[in-house]
Amino acid sequence: MKAKNIKNVLVLLFIVTVVFFAWKSVEASVPGWTVSGSGNVMGLKDAINLAWILLSAFLVFNMQAGFAFLGVGFLKKKNTLNYLAMSFLDFCVGGFVFWILGFGVMYGGSYLSAGLEKGNSFIGYSGFFLNGEAYNASTSAIWLFQVMFAITSCAIFAGAITERFKFTSHLIYSAFICGILYPVFGHWVWGGGWLGNLPFGEGMKDFAGSGVVHGLGGLVAFMGARMVGPRFGKYNPDGTPNSFPGHNLTYVVIGTLILIFGWFGFNAGSSLAVTEFRVAMIATNTFLSAISGALSVLVASYFRTRVSDITLVCNGALAGCVAITASGAYVPPWAAVIIGIIAGFILKASLFWVEFKLRIDDPVGAISVHGANGLWGLLSVGVFADGTYMGVKGLITGSGWQLLAQFIGCVTLIAWTLSLGYLVFYLLRRTFGLRVPLKEESRGIDIYEHGMSCYND
Amino acid sequence: MKAKNIKNVLVLLFIVTVVFFAWKSVEASVPGWTVSGSGNVMGLKDAINLAWILLSAFLVFNMQAGFAFLGVGFLKKKNTLNYLAMSFLDFCVGGFVFWILGFGVMYGGSYLSAGLEKGNSFIGYSGFFLNGEAYNASTSAIWLFQVMFAITSCAIFAGAITERFKFTSHLIYSAFICGILYPVFGHWVWGGGWLGNLPFGEGMKDFAGSGVVHGLGGLVAFMGARMVGPRFGKYNPDGTPNSFPGHNLTYVVIGTLILIFGWFGFNAGSSLAVTEFRVAMIATNTFLSAISGALSVLVASYFRTRVSDITLVCNGALAGCVAITASGAYVPPWAAVIIGIIAGFILKASLFWVEFKLRIDDPVGAISVHGANGLWGLLSVGVFADGTYMGVKGLITGSGWQLLAQFIGCVTLIAWTLSLGYLVFYLLRRTFGLRVPLKEESRGIDIYEHGMSCYND
Amino acid sequence: MKAKNIKNVLVLLFIVTVVFFAWKSVEASVPGWTVSGSGNVMGLKDAINLAWILLSAFLVFNMQAGFAFLGVGFLKKKNTLNYLAMSFLDFCVGGFVFWILGFGVMYGGSYLSAGLEKGNSFIGYSGFFLNGEAYNASTSAIWLFQVMFAITSCAIFAGAITERFKFTSHLIYSAFICGILYPVFGHWVWGGGWLGNLPFGEGMKDFAGSGVVHGLGGLVAFMGARMVGPRFGKYNPDGTPNSFPGHNLTYVVIGTLILIFGWFGFNAGSSLAVTEFRVAMIATNTFLSAISGALSVLVASYFRTRVSDITLVCNGALAGCVAITASGAYVPPWAAVIIGIIAGFILKASLFWVEFKLRIDDPVGAISVHGANGLWGLLSVGVFADGTYMGVKGLITGSGWQLLAQFIGCVTLIAWTLSLGYLVFYLLRRTFGLRVPLKEESRGIDIYEHGMSCYND
């Protein structure tokens, strides 16, 4: 019955799409395509920035391999295929919906490129389907870069709710993230919306998405993990948690390395231009913050436990990456180091708080890595920005206005994500259900949902 | 005796090469190298396009890691090392032969760069060894990009014939593919040959190699898998197939992701210029077609079996990539989605047809992913090209001439590949043999051919 | 007690750093940052070269994933997490120290970019912390590229001493490599020092670091593996070695592929400019030498043992990469092939010599791949450079002066690395100790040092 509902929705969606295509195809035969000469200096500038955007988009796409490795390494063998399927298909579904709906909502009205003219401070409404005016090189380059960001949010979410979440509900939720939740907030910050134009400081600034991508993904993960409940056996009757060791920690380390590799594109690509020389600073800060996050976690935990917990170190590096994502363009290298060190401490505190106090079960630590440090990243702009880029000035220059703008951004992000996130999880629980049956969970989801095991001898 | 033959051939080849080098080295001390100023606009244009070609070539090389992961995941543990060795060494052998012979055959007469002047409509004959006039930056950049394409054909082939093919025969066949089979057909389409100059439409168009690379690789795989026969135990006496589960499906998913990452370079790099702004469209279409292929397979199979077969979904994404490879430059985004959706259905039909009707054993599905969808990709140009790029107009613009050219290309590809492929497999079977002894196959090839196991505790 | 010492050192370092930051932050609020117009030809030239440097740096970073895969595949399961932790944290520690100290030592006085003015022929002393004048786009781009090289040295070292080296000592040694050992020698060759200005030929030339990075890393590995001694059970009482099979050879092959992928950035990026069209030649030579190294090892070993040892083939490809790293820019393609073929033979000879004659235990073969072939790479410049780039002329042009310069470079490298390396290993052995207790080694280091196993069911 439920599956039938999905089917109907999908079939309906498909028919609508095809009809839309058929109608649009007439228009498409006279598209708004312009071939730029590039035999002159301005044409070359466009060409090099186009190359930069595309190559960065490819690197960000490759983070999917990083998320897949990282996540699957943390899990039990019997549920790995389920996570891999979620991780693979959420970007397929999310990317598809972002093409149909999300991109137009997010960048409509931003005037960032042709075909993105319609929109207001709260929502955009042009550029859907990359059709009509939006069918051109510049707009599609931006689309490709942005869709990779949208699907990153889904990947973050997938890690926190794995090993007990329903596959179909995950795909529906991914469609919701990429179609509504992410694009609307993104529009407010990046698409010409009200947050980016706040009258404090230079308006809320989130350079590459500490808040828009990671904070949002981490907060959705928080809400999702809370509502689906902990994995069977995670908490003892007295409320103390059990630790489930990952089945392959090589994957965790490799996944982290691939993620950092992609993060260079994520952060430095967000300038959308390599003729903006600040990109060099951004890439450097990203690396410095990553290693500082790893080292701060190592030092802090080693002197307590006398063992070097490499999975914690990996998450520390990622926490550093998340935190610098908003501020990398605005701060000097020494500040990137301090931001990374603090990110490590926030990670440790948040991991403890989520697992032991709130008793929320997050198998890969996504809530703490992306959620808590996403918020810290937003605030770090208001603290460490030194005024050398775009005029953004933080506390270290003696001005508190930017920090106020960042704080408003944090509050808005939390309110928007948790409230809308709750609503949709609630609706999903009442209709499709959030959780696999206990039988599947205890015997392994792979066989039931995917018809095979991940590993076979 | 047979090994001695190989040895003699290799030693002979080596001696000839060294003598050739010694002779050419005199010439090389006064090479045709020109350092371009690049202090002016045209020099900068060359520089940025050089960067684009090289970076794309690096990405396409990385697809080797994707093919290795994907293939090995589908296999039984006892044959993994054999596949990895094939997969690694076929690109070494193929690349070497492409340097000596293939490149000159393929691009001689194309006038694409210095040193490629000699050739006719059927075959090229200049640029061998990248020596003489061909020893310059521009020609070697093109060589590097093209050699990555040539070795991709070998990688496709390796997947279909693994777990029973002889190691030495595989290497010989790879040399044949990169030296003759691929370059000659490639010359016809891309090197200034007769297919690219057909008097219908704009001549046969295969933007990045749906046919030249993937179709050819898939059709060779078809012929190879047919002639070597199915793996022991694959078919029951009554002709029904058994399914052999892959030993590590994590590798399959990761491999697919790495392949898509590389495919961006494969398709968008094939413009050989980022000053050709259409590259943005190509990259976008590649992603859209990949996710559409995955989703179409998911939807189609889920409603039949109620399980989400992730290996099928991965192959669906790759089928979408293959299909858009020829047409990505010429079609609008909505068409890329439709091309991907159809690719998914073709994949499913072909998998069924190959395994159940033809009873050909293809462990990784290479015939259906690359062969069947390579042909579909060629045809899709004739259907969906909207006339906005290079004047290529498909059925949707009301013209059928381009489709005719594409159809001729398909027929030629099938005839060339299957006939020559058959001939060489036949010769190999009569000399070195195609198949490992049954004892090796049933106990695992790794120990016999490589002296060790892939996994050791 | 010992751990307490580390703690004190770290805390002290941290305090000093923070105080330094606080003091510098005043300065940082008026940084030497210049936004370049890039609306003109020179600005565009800077932009495209900036993109080239950054993307190459990202590729070189990704080699860490390659080293992690390669190394871990060669090991026993029980020590994998230890190696992964070493491999991950040595780049964190090394990168941090390179930021504080190493970069200023290496490039101070090179005038390569703003803020690098102070230094002499033996040592540099400006650019520390990327602060003051060094806080600008150009300098930080160079820093990012160079830090990836520094940490590569550590990764090479980690492979040779794994499965018995102390974790803390490894991190201290990594700090020493990236802070002193590597930067001082690097300064001599690349930072304006005396080796690069030798009055023979064009001065010692090491284009991308056959000697500076790989030779140095390999020689340190030699000294480290010698002083820590072989793994328990590696040598029988009669001195014959036992072979320990790697636990997952899939990782070895994939790691090799990822390393070659990164090597393109390593070598072609070392021009620091894509407007220097020679980069195309460099990338092509890198690929040719890699496949030639693999094939030469295959042919040489196959006819002796009748099995194709894929791990040896992988190391052959890497040996080819190492050897061409110094000479790739100066030699024609045919010479790259010969350099690769010779690299394969050197690899085999060195592996035999190290394992059977010197009885040094090198689990991954780093000494032979990087050390022996690093030296060969340096010499190959003096043999095969054909005078078409930067006027560097080797023996094949009839001049022996360049070879003399290269030879002096080799001798200096060996003397510097082995003497200083010995000194520091000696000090470490007397203080922290080099080796884990026998109990840990025989039962597996992972549990003791990292509190968990890498693989859990």
C-alpha cells in the first residue's frame, strides 16, 4: 500500500515532467545560448573562471566517494549496503529535484547569471529545469557547482540516521532537503535574500557554507536521529551508551582524506572565480584548519586516555574543515589555526553532549562534526575576519556588528531547520514510517531491503 | 614454448625500439620545440586550454582506479588479484603501444597539432613515438588525453572476460586494441577520416566517444566473452544462469563514484578547450544523465522485485554516462535526462538478453553498460541535438539526416569491431589459448598466475 | 614520564604560538594583501598560473590517500590502524611545523614571492607563519603547494618503519623532517641555495623533487628502518628473510593508481606555471616512465618466476614516477621510457640488496622505490637532458658538466640525510625509544596504541 503510494507519486511526477519537457522542447529549439568569443581579455577571464568553477564542482562531487567510505567504515557489516544505497541514491534523487525545483528557488532573483532574474527576498522562482533563458553555459556551470553543495547536505544527513532508517523515507526526505529546506535558506544567504542583506556589518556572511550546507545538514541530522531513535542496543536500560565499533576503519581514514581533497574545491571554488586571488588564502586556510582540528583532538584525547583514537582524529580534521568553510576567505592563516583548534574542542564537547546527555545515536558523528561546527564556523567570521577581504570585519578589528549578523544567521538557521525538519519527519512517521522493522534491524537491513549482502566469500 | 614465443617477441620489440631511439636521438637534439610567449592574449588562450586538456587527462586516468574498484568488487575473492593485474597491466601495455603505434595511426593526417600531417581518410601515419615534429607541448598534451581514452577501452574489455581469461592473452589483446582496433576506427571518426566527413547532417558525430571508446570496448567485450565461454558453473545444464555475488559491493559503489568523477573530464575535456564555453553544458548534461540512468533503473526494478539492487543502480548511472558521452555537447538538459532514463531501460533489457538469451557470461555487465548504451549514445545525437552547437540537428529539429549519419556510424562500428575482434580472438585461441585451465579457474587464478592471494590474514 | 615530557613540549609550543599570534595579530590587521586587477593580460596570466598551482597542490594532497592505501595493503591486519594513524597524523604534524618553521627555512631568500626576502646560500629565514609580508595570495599558494611536498617525505618514511616503530617517535621525527631536514636541503636546491647555483652545467637541477622529496624520504627511511631493526620474525637465525604477505592487495593496486594520479600534479605542477608550455611534456613523460617502469619489472620477473607479481609491478610503476620526477622537464619522451625501464631494474636490484644483503626490513619497499630511484632520477638529468628546456644539457648532447652537478647533489643528499638522520634517530632512541615493546608487536599494535582494531565484525 505504502509502496503503491510512492509509485503513484513517482509516476505522476514522471508524467508531469515529460509533458513539461515536450512543451518546453519547442522553446528549446531557439535557446538563449550565446557563444562567447573569448578571443579577447574579458572572454579569457570568463573562460578561466568557468574552468575553475567546473573543476571545483568535480572535486566536490568526489566528496560523495569520501562520504561513502567514511560512513560505511563506521557501520556494522550487515548494514553497509543499505548505507551505500542511501548515500548513492540520495544524491541522484536530490540532484534531480534540485534541477526541477531547488535551483530556481535558491538562485531565482540573484541575477548571478542569465535566466535567474525572478525572485524576492524570501524565495526565488526562475531557472527551473535550466530551461529557457537559463539554458546557457554560465548558468549551467553555476548549477553544477551548486547541485554538488545541495547533495552534500543529504550525505551529511545519511550518516546520522543510518542502520535503522527506512530507505524510501530517506529518499523522500532527500528530495525535501534539496527541493525546499536547503534552497530556501540558501536563497536567504546566497541568493539575494534578507540574511545576506542584513544591515549589520556586511550582512550575514557564509563564504562556502559552514551554515548553509554543513550546519543545515548537521541540524537536520540531529532532528532525524532524535526522531528515529537510537539503534537497537545502543543504550542500556540505565541510559549508558554502548559503543559499536566500525567494521572497517581503513575506510574511515581514506574517506576523510578524500573529503579534505574535495573540500579544497568546496571552499576555494566558492569564489566562483580564480581571478579573485583570495582563493589561494582560502585553500591555505582550509588545510591549516583541518590539520589544527586533528591535532587539537589528538592532544586533548591522548592525555586523557593514552591511546590515539584515529576515528576521533579524522572527525577532528573534518570539524576543522567545516568551521573554516564560512570564514576561510576573511581570516589570516593564524586565525585559521585557532579556528581549527577550537573546532576540535567543540567536536569533543558536542560528541559527549549528544551521546551521553541527549542520548541521541549518531553513528558517524555528523551532528557534532557538521552541525555544531557549522554554527561555530558562522560565528568565527564575526570574530576573526580582519577586514582585508570584502570589508568584513570581526571582533579582532574592534567591531562587533558582523558578529551580530552572524548570530542572527545562526538563530535563523536553527529555527528554520529544526521546525521545518520536525514537521516533515512527523509527516513521514505518520505515513511511510521512519524506521525499519526490528527484525530487519537486528538481522541486518541489507538482505531485506537490497536482496543481498555487501560482502560475500 | 608459448612463453618463450612471447619472450622472443618482447625482446625483439625491445631491441627494435632501442635502435629506433638511438637513431632518433640524433634528431631529438634539435627538436621542433617552440616555447610560446604567452605574454599576449593568444598565448594565454593556449595556456588555459592546455591546462584544461591536462587536468581532464588526469581525471580520465583516475578512472582506472574506478574500473579497478568496480570490477574487483563484482568478483570472487580467489580471482581478484588476477583482475587487478589485468586491469593495471593492460593500461601499461596499451599505453606503450599507443605511444609507439596507435596515436600515429589515429591522429596522423588530422592536422590537430604539429607533427600530425600525414594520413588519409582510412589511416594515419605520423606522430609515432612523439618524435621529430611531434615532440612539442601541444601534440604531447593531446597524446596524453588520447592515451587515457585508448586505455579505457581495455579496461572495459577486462571486466567482461575476467575470472577465466588467460593473463598473457589479455595483454596481447590489449596491445592489439590500442595499436590497431581502436586507433583505426578512431581515425575514421576523429582523425579526419571518412565517418566524420559523411555527407549527411554534419557527418557522424561522437563527441567524447560513446561509440569510439565505450561502444567499441563493449563490443570487443561481447566478442571476447562469447569466445572464451562462460565461467565454470555459470550456466546449469538446462541453460539457466546462476548468479555469483560480488565479494565486496562497497568497492562497486565507490568505483562507480570514481568513474563518474573521471567522466566529467572524459566528456567536458573532449572539447580540448575551455574557451569553448559549451563545456559547462557538457558537464551538466553528464551529471543529469548519470542520475537519470540510476533513477530509471531503480524505479523499474524496485516495482518488480521490491528490493533496491544497488549494483544495478550503479550500472544504471554508468549507462547514463555512456549514453550522454556522444551527445552531451549537442543536447539541452531536459534531453540529457531523457537520454539517461532510456539508457536505464536499455541496460536492463540488454542485461537480460545477454545473460538469459545469448547466454554470454559478463561478470560486471560491461557489454550492456558500454556496448549497448554506446550505440544508443551514438543514435541519441541524431534524435536530440537541438542545433545550438556546431549546427548538429537531430530529429527534434525536424531533420533526419544526422540520424542517418549516426546509424551508418553504428553499423560500421559493429562490423569493424566484431569482425576484426573475432579474427584476433580466433588467432589467439589457436596460439596462446584464451582460457586458463579448469583447475586454475575452480581453485582460483590468483595463486597460479600471481603466486599469492589478494587477501591474507 | 616520557609522555609527560611530550606534553610539556607541546603545551610550551602552544603557548609560544599563541603569544606570537597575539602579537602578530596587530600587524595582521594591516596586512600586505594586494588584490590584483586581472582585468588585463598580466593579471590573467597570474590567475591561470594560480589556478594551476592550487589544483596541482590538491592533487598532491590526494597522494596521501594513495600512500595510505598502498601502505596499509602491505601490512598485517593487526597493525593497520597504527599505520593509518601514523600516515594521517604525520601530515598534520608535518604541515603544522612547515607552517611555523620549515617554509621560512626553505624559501626565505628565494624571492619567489612577497615576504620571502631574507636568507642566504645555506638557510632561509623569512615567511614564517605566513605572517606579515608573507600574508598574501601568491605566497600562500606557493606555501600550499610546497607543504604537500614536505608531507610526502613523511609519508615515504612511514611506510618503511611501520609495524614496529613507536607512534610518538614517528610524530616527533615527522616534525623534524618538515622543520629542518627537508627544508634545509630544499633551500640548497630550490630556495636559492648553493646546490642550485653550482658552477657546473646549469647548477644542480631537480625539477620536481626526485632527490629533494623522494630521495630524501627514501634515505631517511633507510636509516630509520636500519636503526629500528627488522620486524619480529622477519629474519631467520641463519639470516634468510621471511616474506609477510600483505593483508589486502586490492589496496596496494588502488593506492598505486591514486599515487600516479597525484603525481601528475606533483611533476607538472612544479613548473608553478601552466603558461610554461613545457608542462605538457612533463605530464607525458611522467606517464611514459610509470608504465615503462611497470613493464620492465614485469618482463624481468616473469621470465624468472613465471608468475606476475602485481605488487612488484606496482612498485615498478612508482619507481618510474620517482625517477622521472627530476628529469621530466628536460628530456624527450623516448628518454622517459628508457629512464623508466632502468628504474625498474634499479628497483629489483635494490630490493634484493636491501632485503638479502643489508638485511634491512622495509615492508612496503620505500627505500628502493623512493631512495634508490630518487638518486637515479637526479643522475638521469645529467644523462638525458637534451638542451631544449632551460638550457640543461646532459651526456646525450655531448656535455658531462651537468652530470657532475647532479653527482655532487647526490653525494650531498646522502651525506646530509644519513648523518643528520642518524643523529636524530640516535637521540630519539636514547629518550623516547624507537620501538614498541615486543608484546605489542607480536599481538598487534592497534589495540595497544589506538584502543581498537581496524576491522570488526
